[in-house]
Amino acid sequence: MLGKYDFTKKVTVLTGDRPTGPLHLGHYAGSIRERVRLQDTAAERFVMVADTQAYTDNIDNTRKVGEAIPHIVADYIGCGIDPDRTTVFLQSAVPELAELTLLYMNMTTVSRLERNPTISAEKKMRGYGEAERDFPSGFLCYPIAQAADITGFRATHVPVGEDQLPMIELAQETASKVNRIASRDILPSPLAVLSATGRLPGIDGKAKASKSLGNAIHLLDSDVEIERKVMLMYTDPDHLTVAQPGRVEGNVVFAYLDAFHEDRQEVEALKDHYRRGGLGDVKVKRLLVKTLVDLISPIRERREKAYASPDAITDILRRGSAVARERVSEVLNDVRSGLGVYRFPAGLPHS
Ligand code: TRP
């Protein structure tokens, strides 16, 4: 289920982000850093702005989604995703994905969807009533659409956070169902690739940094804002004086140093010192502020410059979506014939 890249084989990497707001350090540590690294390898790379998926729980707030699209592309560029080396595209600009989703909906039971732990957690988070099942059917079905996103490119590797593992599992099941019905290998089984750092906690110590929880450091945060957030970070509540021994586990400052400070030895030495006692929170926080300012400020400058050219951003999405469309059309065609769905003798009217 989990994968490592094997560059002796053809590697196609696809990931996506919902445009619901600007990206934050959780996205960066969880998968964007990895996408940038992969640009120096032989992998074929696609990055999708998942606007269709964002609508599954934002149909009453479509403006928010539309406004977030150029922000996300600017964030990508700021982080070093190069549209000449990575195909960056918009999900809704590839309608073939929607058709693939419709076909896959017939291969996935409602109970299978209702057993998806990420969907259940998100239902709770969004306050959707459990007993009345009072949520949009598109929301329940978005894992199917995500299986289409992944298999529609014949992606072999999907760098994601842990919460996305149930989605990859469904994509694997879907690929194998298509192959079984077709009696031949049409779709590869995609592998999830988890980041080495794991899930980044929120500054408040909650398990996940997220925009909706307001506990994330964003890639567009100013240096002052970064400092403010680091100074608010949850540490060890029992570490009351500098002299006392402190706990590193569950301490957000150390989780961030682990994720972002390049000198591993320095971090380990600081952890030892903190555990022994004699090291104050503020001192460790100062190091983290510097680490994050050094990381984020060049990203922020590049992303601001990119955001200031909306036409260039539209152009990136337009070019990328044309490439993506060509790819998904081909795969959709293969899936249709593999499933044996009806075709006009001379081909579909639009193909
Ligand atoms: N569900 C993902 C998220 O919330 C976004 C996403 C949509 C995605 N389609 C994808 C991720 C395909 C990987 C592959 O972050």
C-alpha cells in the first residue's frame, strides 16, 4: 500500500490540493517539498488544483474556492514547483475526470463510502448530521472522484498525508476492478507515499495544522506573524521554569524543528538539553522563528510576485489543463473499452 519510488520503472506522480485558502506549512512538509524534490528525478509529474473536490462541501461558498485558485498556484511557484517541469492543472478544466467518476460510481457501494474513516472524521468536523445523513452526496462520493483523479493519469505514486490513505486504497480497489472487468491491465495500482516527517501538528498542539482550525503557519505569513505564532506555540505545560526537565514528545516547537531545521545534530542536542533541564522555551522558540523565517520569506517573496501576475497564472493552468486533458482522454477511452460500455460504431460523436 505504501510506496517508494523505483526509478527503474516508469514513475508517474500525481497530487492535488483543494483550493479553499492559501497553503500552509502542513502542506509544505506533507507533500509540496516532496513534489519539488521529484522535479530532479525521472518521474512524470502532475499537480492538480482540486476545485471540483473543494465544491463538495463549499457549493454555498463557490467564491471562496475561485479566489483560492490563484493563491494556490502562487504558493506552488513560491515553493519551487516549476510549471515547465510539472504539469499544473485545474480539475474542473478536465471534464473527462467527471466522466470517469460517473463510471466509477457504479463500482463503489454506498456502504464502502460510509466506511471511509476520513469521510467520517470530516463529516464530524463540518458538523454534518450523522443520523439524518444530512450532507451532500457529492461530498460522500468525493473519494470516487479522487480515484478518478489518480487513475485518470495512470499515476503510480501519490505523495499525501496519512489522512488520505483511505482515498488511495479506494483508488487501488477501483483500478483492480477495472482491470478485472477488462481482463487486462489497463490501470496501474497507485501507491501512497507518506512524507518522512509525518503529520505536522497545529501551533495549539492539535493533531493537525489546518486553515479551518486557524492553527497553521501560512506560506504568506509575514515575519512578524511567524514570530507571533511561534511564540504562541504549545510546548510542555509542566515545564514551568528553565531549570526543570521538559518533555519533547507532544511539544510543537520540537515537532517543527524536526520538520524544518536542517541541522539534525543541533536539534538532537537541544532535545537532550531540554529533557535534562536548563533550556528555556523562549530560547528554542527563537531558533524556530529563525528557521521558519529563513524558509518562508523567500517562498513568500516569490509567491507574492507570482500572485501579482494573474494572467501568467491563468496561462499556467490553461497550458497544464490542456496537457492533462489529453492524458485523461486517452485513459478514459481505454477504461470505456475495457468496461465494454456502448460506443457508436464510428466512435463517440465528440471523439
Ligand atoms: N483530498 C486531497 C486533500 O484534501 C486533495 C486531492 C484531490 C488529491 N484529488 C487528489 C490528492 C488526488 C492526491 C491525489 O488534500
